Amino acid sequence: MGQTLIYKILSSHLADGCLEAGKQIGIKIDQTLTQDATGTTAFLLFESMGVKRVKTQLSVSYIDHNMSQFGPENHNDHLYLQTAAARSGVYHSRAGNGICHQVHLERFGKPGATLLGSDSHTPTGGGIGMLAIGAGGLDVAVAMGGGLFYLACPKVLGVNLTGRLKDWVAAKDVILKLLGILTTKGNVGWAIEYFGKGVSTLSVPQRATITNMGAELGVTTSIFPGDEQTQKFLAAQKRENDYKPLKPDADAHYDRIIEINLSQLEPMAACPSSPDNVKTIRELAGLKTGQVAIGSCTNSSFADLMMTAKVLKGRRINNMVEFAIAPGSREVLNMLAENGALADMISAGARTLESSCGPCIGQGFSPADGAVSLRTFNRNFAGRSGTKGDNVYLVSPETAVASALTGCITDPRDLPKLFAIKYPKIKLPEEFTIDDSMIEKPPNEKKAAGIEVLRGSTIVVPEMPQMLPEKLDGRVLLKCGDKITTDHIMPAGIFLKLRSNVPQYAKVVFNCFNEDGKQTFAERALELKKKNIGGVIVAGESYGQGSSREHAALCPMYLGVRAVIAKSIERIHKANLINFCIMPIEFADPKDYDRIKPDDQLQIDNLLDAIKNSNEIKITDKTGSFEFVGKLDLSQRDRNILLAAGLLNHTRERNGQKSGN
Ligand code: MIC
Ligand code: SF4
């Protein structure tokens, strides 16, 4: 039986284990990326591993998330990252150069290579044929130091694309269709490979929109083959030498196949407040819209913005709509400025935001109370926009611009009829305007050693975990429901600037569940910690969806949380919990979830023994006087990490012997 493309790349990078779905494997990482919101912790941890220079083929540090700069925190982070990158042999993409995933695709992505990034949307690189995976910053730091990346060998879902997208239907509609089918939960352990005749009709930026939002499905990664489209894109980026044709074997085995006929798709939206709450635009048409934004790492390519500019040229956006654009990179922004498209959008009433994450991570442009906000982004988790009770719809740039013109949700296929606009087909430019002057190449080792790493007062080295006890006395600090995202656990928005200061940031853990006048989650947790009682979080399905932010483990760990007991836990978050020595436990019988109450006293005897030897653990609910069983779905390496009090200690211990895992 032939191999899928994913298995071909995995085999060529396999350094530990064997390629059998579900089994843990260790793979070599060719490239890493970090961004500033996760990067400071990643670099601080990298420094404390004692490795002087990165051992990957290429590592890049990006500044794109924290750019609002109220107070010194963000700029302190930028300076720290710039100097720490130079010192450790890492390229540095400066603030203003663009969003990590967009820039990486343009300037560094290589078909057939592996990329590990401390951001959940790293699989954007799958659009160019990379095996690109998101992970916590500590996993990325280990890979920067030459260590392997460990993951469960995925099952492969093949998506057979046929047909061709009709005018006004976009790549975004492909992934929204898939989100409607697969939803955001239950896809842990899968990776997606696109194949079929429809693939060649999609450009690399369109493919990247699709692989980007694979993160919302919760799959390990998504990939497209390397073909003429890939070659064309790389040639236009003046990187033709990086091209490599890539395809699965003709008789490749897929564990499941989904058929999508591109010709049959229509414009769609993910309705509030989950990326899988998908409806067609026809169903939503007419809903009054207060805000429209085109940007984020999902939809901010040159073609996305050129299409927008052509539709807007000579027209005005509706006067009840605030309309903003955030081109994904300085390359895109420069080209729009050069060819006049930027002026067309500004004349139409567009507000120009920086080439950065911006409103996608709640850095400004929050919608008014009750306002419907249309965004070309990838996440619409409740409150992520910065407004409580927000109404965020995720749409394609085509739907966004059509709605900005009319002031209500509008199917872009109606634009010819409404405004006599012909569909502007945007071709990939023969040559992009390349200017890498905002990407700093690291100096050689000798020069690097002389660089002083700048550490502003707001950069605090995070505390590392304590060993787990043999007998855990715990208390249920919070009982929450299904699909708790890392945005619920560790809010970004106005708190994002606290990322480099765990004691401060930890104050807002689970802020969305805090009630006025009552003790906060953090206060309750710290009170228990002082009494040596371990905090326990009880949750439903798909706990830890969304971002790769390890602060969602690091900050609870700082507050004394020692276990999460959930019906299921998402991949990246589970790895982060283990890395910071919080026990990830799944209910053997999900019905036990209903029996546990907030504040219940829990007891786990023989915890260390169970970590060593067992796939199950007995938990006593002392308040409710009952016992229940938790599943320990852990690899041998996970167990070793937990027993070493976290990945950093585990890596240090192993580095004493040999580096690698
Ligand atoms: C996100 O989209 O949620 C983020 C912000 O990019 C995160 C990373 C972070 O929290 O810093 C992600 O996707 O991993
Ligand atoms: Fe930035 Fe949003 Fe992309 Fe995350 S999803 S990397 S916040 S643009």
C-alpha cells in the first residue's frame, strides 16, 4: 500500500518510533517560528536550557501580536526578542514586517520540510507543502535546541477536491464547509491531506487559507501537494530553488475520505461564537452589520486585498459600517501602495490597520454592544474581539467587502446585480516586490556572543513546576462545560501585554468566569496553594481548544493547579499541561462529570505510581462520597516528563546524558 504525502514527510524526518497511527513518534524539525506573544517565554526557556545557538536549519522570531504598546511591556518584549534572536542564531522579523504565518509562507516556507511554530496556525505552511505543526513554546524551544518533536502519529483524512470555485466563492468557503462537516471537536489525532483534480485550481495563498483554519478543526496539521502552483508562487517570491514536487503515492491509503466539489460551494459564514457554527450567506442575508474587517493570517494575501480594492474602486462603504483592512505583510502592503489599490480602499472609506494580528487577538477595533462584526479571521470565540457578548461572523473577503458596501450581510454573488460589479479575478503576480530589510539575519557565532540581550523590567523568568505529590489533596476550583478554549482560560486582548510576566498575567486566569464582588479564580487558587491543596479543573469535551498559548498551562500551574479532569482534551493544550506538570486526566465514564460539584474535595492516592505504571487512576470525591476512574492516556515520554516535574527539567536531565528527546 502506498504512502500519503504526510507519511512520506514523516518517514523522511522520523528519528524515534514507528509510523503507526496513534503511536508516539519523534521527528526532526527543520524550521521553527515563534511570535512575540508566545516567543518571550519560549526564548526565556530556551536560554535556561543552556543551549547557546539554535540547531535547526532555520529559526525565525516574529513580532506581530503585541503591537498596541500601551506602556513599556510590548516594546520591552520586542527588544528582548530582537537581541535574544541575534544572540542565538535566529532570524528576526521586526514589528511592521507582517504576520508570522503570512511572512513565513512568502519568505521561508519550503515544500517537504518540517516546521514547528509556537502558534496554533503554523499549519498555514501546509499551503506550500510543508509539514507544519503548532505547539507550545517549550516544545519549540526544545526543537530550537536540536531536540525532536514528539507527537501521536496521526490518522490521515484525505479531502478529495474536484471542480473549481465559482466566481465570488472563496477558499474560506472550502474550509468553512469542512468545519460544518467535522466541527471543532473530536478531530484530535487526525491530519488532513488535500488531493484530487480541484487542487491545481487553487493558488498557494488560497491553499494557505484552508490549511490555516485546519487549526480550528483541531487536527495536527493540513497539507497540499507541491505542484506547478507551488512552483509558480516560489518563483514569484524569487525562491524557485526551494521548490520540490511532492505528491502522495497513487495507491496511498487514507483512513477516511471526504469529497468536496468546489463547483458546488457557496459563500458561508461561521456564526457566533464558534468557527463550526456554519451557515450559508443566503440564510443570513440582510442582517445589519456594524463592522467589517479584512485581515489576519487567514485572509490577508495580496489577492484578497486586490479583490477588495477592485470591488471598492470608485465606491463608498456604507456609512453605518466601520471598515478596516490589515494587509498580512509589509510585502502585501507595499505592493498595494505601489499599484494604487491602497488609495482606492482609503478613498472608499477603509481604515488601514497595521500589518499585524490586530483585532484578531483583541488588539483594538472591538465592536459596539450588540453590533454584528464580520471578519475574515479564523476565530470568533465569545469575547475574543474585546467586547463581552460580541457577535462575530467569520467570512471570506468577498462576503466581507460586499457587506461593507451594503451595510448588511450580503451574498457577494449579488454584487453584479446590486452594483454592476464584475468579479475581479486576481492572478498571482509574476513577481512579488521583495524587500527583506525588516528581517534581520543573525550574526555569526563569534559576533553573536558579544550581543547584550536586553531585558526590560517587565520580563520575568517564569517559575518552573514542583514535583507532583504521591497523594494529591485537591479541590475543584472550577467546573466548566464543553469547548473551553484557551481564550477562556487565558484571555488575550487588553491582558496580552502581560505575557512576559506570569505572576501578573496569572491574575486573570479564567477571567470570563469571575464575578464582580466575588473572589477571583486566581485568588481562590492561591489561597488553596498556601494550604498545600492542589487546584483541580473539571471540564467537558474538547478542553483547551484554540491557541497554542502555553500560558493556559503555565499560569494555572503558577496558581497551584495540579490536575485537569475532562471528557476530552485538545492536542496542543494537553502537551502544554504535561510540559508544565499538570495531570491531564480524562473521565473513563463521561457520566461521572455530572456527579462532581464545584468546590468538591478530591483525593488521589498513589499518583506517582499510577503515572509510572497505569492507564487508569482512582479518584475519590470526598465531598460527594463516591469514587470514579480517570483515564491516563499518556505515552512513556509523557510519563517521564510528568515524573521529572515538567519538560524543562526532563530536557535538562537528558542533556546531561544526550540531547534529543
Ligand atoms: C491566536 O490566534 O489565538 C494566537 C494569539 O495567535 C495564539 C497564540 C497566542 O496565544 O499567543 C495561537 O493561535 O496559538
Ligand atoms: Fe495572529 Fe489571529 Fe493569526 Fe493568531 S489567528 S496568528 S492572533 S492573526
